[in-house]
Amino acid sequence: MHKDIFDRLERFYDAVPRDVADAEEHGGLVLFVRAGAGWPFYARPLVGAAEPPSLADVTSVRERQRELGLPEAFEWVHETNPELLAVARSAGLSVLEAPLMVLDPAALPDPGTLSDVPVRVLAADSPGFAADVAARRAVAAVSFVAAGTERGDAGPAERDAAVTDLELAALDEERTRIADGRRISALAGTPTEGALASGMAMRVDDVAEIAGVATLPAARRRGLGAELTATLARELLAAGTDLVFLSAGSEDIARVYLRVGFRRIGTACIAEPAPFIP
């Protein structure tokens, strides 16, 4: 039913890392190895591979990831590569099965209807660009420690403590991608509280993924994540994107995105080594 969408998603997933990473093929898998500093990538099924990924392919990739000091991370869409779930689990990996959701543009709410906290899209030529990017990353760092939708104690003080200086290369990459339309970053916040929620979108041609949507635990249940996601979606549609998707970290988080107009079409799998239990 959604084969065309899944095919477009595979091309997107394969394209995103290639301008900043080397692609190493391991049988039915491809491992993306970032050429410089920045967030490490993952391994995915190789587009157009003759055979589905095997246990030997997974083992080969994990050995290479350990050799390079990279996280042993794998990502795939279950509907496109259904056999990989059992293979990953047989390799001892823990698999998160995340709701994969696509935007229905007709169901996108009007601006300002989900929260009264303003959302600001970052401009690459803004004088405060570096501080904004640092704030976006700090909000995400604090928020993902206590993932989910429940309120908590961590707020602006913890965000400020998490702010770090950005490497010039990382800042230049962010500025370039925003300027050429491949990335959109946004912050939600108030003048007194500062940045409370953050998120971004990655775009390749007419397909885009919204990712990294995060709200400080102390600011949750105010509609910030939904409003920020809707803002990113509107920006993407205005730029000519006709397929906007995301992966929700849980069923509770997926319900937030349902309010924004996203509908589930499948499952995004994210695998990593199972935690050690003594």
C-alpha cells in the first residue's frame, strides 16, 4: 500500500550521510563513517542489495564499528527489510520498534493553535546563530536524558549548564545546510525562560525527516513539542517538500505527533547492543 513511500524513504536514508561520510559495504549492509568531526552515523541495509542482510554482515559491521570507536548502531524500516529484525536480535542487539509516521498536510493545524509559546526558525545569517545552535543542542542533551512526555525537574538551569562551545567545522556545516535548504532548525521559548524546546529537519529534494524534537522536562505538557513540529512541517511544505516523515520514540510520543497531522505507516527499527545486566 505504501511501497512508493517506502522506496522514497530508502533513497532519503541512503542520501543523507553521503556528503559527509564514507560508505563502506558489508554484504547487505552499508556503514556510514563520518569523514570529520560530528555526530556518528549508523549502518543500514544496502539499497539494491542482491540478498538481505545476514548475521555475518551484522557481525562484520559491528567489528568495524568497534575498530573505529563508533556506536554499534543499526537503523532500518521493518516493512522494507522485515527479515533484519530476527537477524539483529539473534546477534544480541536490542531493537527499538518506533512508529514511523508521515504527515497528512490537510491535517496540519494552524500556527499558534497547539501552544502559546512562540517558535523561532533559525536563520543562518543571524548574529546570534552560534548561540542558537548551542542552545538547540543543550535542550536536546538535557531532554533526552529523561526521554518521554512526562514532566520533570530539569529546566533552564540544567540547559545552561549543558551549553558547550561548538567546533567551527560543526557550526559551518550547520550554517551551510540551513542556507541551502537541506536543514531547518527551530527553537521554542520565551524571553524570560529562554529556549525550552528544540528540533530540526533534514531535507533531500522533496523528502524530509523531522528529528531531534525535544522539550525540557520542566516545560512539558505545554504543547511545545507539537507546536515546534508543526512549525517545521509548515516550513518544509512551503519549501516544496511533499513527503514529510518522522519516527516517534514511543507510542506516547506518537500521540503528540498525531495532533500535528502525522499518521503511522510502518515501523522504524533502531538497534544497538543490549544493556549488560550483571
